[in-house]
Amino acid sequence: MPPYLKILPFVLVFQGCSNVGKGYIDTMGHLLDRPSDVILSEQQIRQQPFTSVYLRLGGNPQVVAVLALIENGQYKWVTADRNMVTTQQGRLVSIEGVPFGPRYISNLDNDPLTKGLGNINSKTSWNRQMDWQLGKQVLSNYQVKSSYRLEVGQKIKIANTERILNRLIESNKISALGVVFDNEFWFDPKTEKILHSKQYANPAEYPVEITVLN
């Protein structure tokens, strides 16, 4: 595990067995029913005791989620209302606790995000099978084909700070549904670390924004 990662013990999130843990969790905001955005000051971000991200799900307000677990290379981010968002190398893999979102992605070992963002170009492609939940309906075994384009030197505000980042645009096509949609990843060109992304939880629906805070 990278030394800069500070994980909120998983048990504190789901059992509330620590006054310190519970007090911190209460400031994070609920993923689906919070009335307004959680916005941290620069000082609050610097003083964050745990590795954290901003999360925005669809048209819902922005909340803070903390890193609760790393398992098989996948990062488990937990919100105050105990929803869990799982990412792998910046890729949205699943959302637990809500009745929609990805449930399965094949061929993750060949995800271009895992191969070095600096190596991705217009010739890069990625095919995978995906399952999604849409309320009580499950869409299963749909093939998603992706192509890529890179825009360098893009200005974006990340957690109160203006940054110049590269933006990777992933164009996705699901022929069986007649659907196309773009996922976007902003990353530091030097470290190739993804600092902000906008990815769709379902085919062309429910954009999920993830912003790295520390």
C-alpha cells in the first residue's frame, strides 16, 4: 500500500464503535439525501485524517467519501450513509447501497487505465462485457467498446486549486443498446495520477464525479 494512503478502519464505518470515527463520519455527508454540497476549505483538506475523495452521484449534492479498504487492487470508498463506491486505477467498478450502477466488468486486467496513461493514444481500444443494475432490472452481458483521445494542458479547478492537467476522453459504444457515452479522466502528466473523473454509472445515465482530495 502506498505510504501516503490513510485508511479509515472499515469497522468504524459500519459499526460506529469509535467516537472519533463516528464524529468524523458525521461530517462527510450522505450520498443521496444531503440538501447541499459538502465543500471543504484548503485547511480542512490538509488536515483530513484519512485518504478522501469528493463524490457526486448524478444530480445529487457533493459528499466526502473515505478510503475504508484496499482489496485485490480495488479501492473501497465509503460515505456517511454507508454506501460504497469501488474503483480500480481510477475506474468506477461498482456502487453498493444504491439500486443502480455497474455490477460486473470483464477484462479489467487490460483496462488501458492500468497500462500507463501516457501510453494511451488514438489507436488504443478496449473491449469488455458489463452488467448494470437499473432499479429492479439487471442488464447483463453487454459488450462495451471503447476508444480514446487525449487533450493536454487543460485547466480545471480541483479542490479549490487551479490545475493544468491532461484530460483523457474515453468514448464508449454499446451497439446492442444503440448507446454511446463518454467517460472523462483528468490526470497529472508527471505522475499520471488521476485527480478527477466523470464516469457513467449506467449506460449514458447517472454520471459519477470523483475528485481526489489528498
